[in-house]
Amino acid sequence: MKQLVAYACLGLLVAVPAPAFAGAQQDRMKNCNAEAKEKALQGDERKAFMKKCLSNKPEAPADKKSAQQERMKNCNAEAKEKALKGDERKKFMSSCLKG
């Protein structure tokens, strides 16, 4: 009887995360298919694209990093235009990078 209860609990634990994963995977599949169709890919090109697209992890961290790099570039350019040096530059860069 204890084994039956244990198996039932284990079954519930395994079954619960599956729909969440399936939904995310289905969304990724839908997005990749749409992008492949947009690019009019066929045959081996489509297979290669789909494989790469479906295996990719979310790109949010990379976008965040490049946004930060872009902000740094703009702040540096503005500080250079203003000919800021030393403490003035540090203060300006700090406030500029904070937004």
C-alpha cells in the first residue's frame, strides 16, 4: 500500500512540469517555423535553421548586455564631447549609465 501511494505521488511530480515545458517548446517551434517561412527556407537549409533555432536558449541576456554596451558607448562619446576628465568624468559616467 505504501508503494502505491509513493508511485502516485511520484507520478504527480513528474506529470506537473511537463505541460509547462511542452508549452514553451511549442511556442519556440511556432516562432521558429514562422521565421523559417519568412526567410523562405527549404530542404537542408530549413532543417539546419530549425535545428539551430530550436536548440537556442532565450536571447534576453545577450540583448541586455548589448544594450548596456550601447549605453556605455554613448556615454563615453558624450563625455568625450564635453572633454570631461578625472572626477567630473567619473561622476558623469555614473549618472549617465544609471539612466
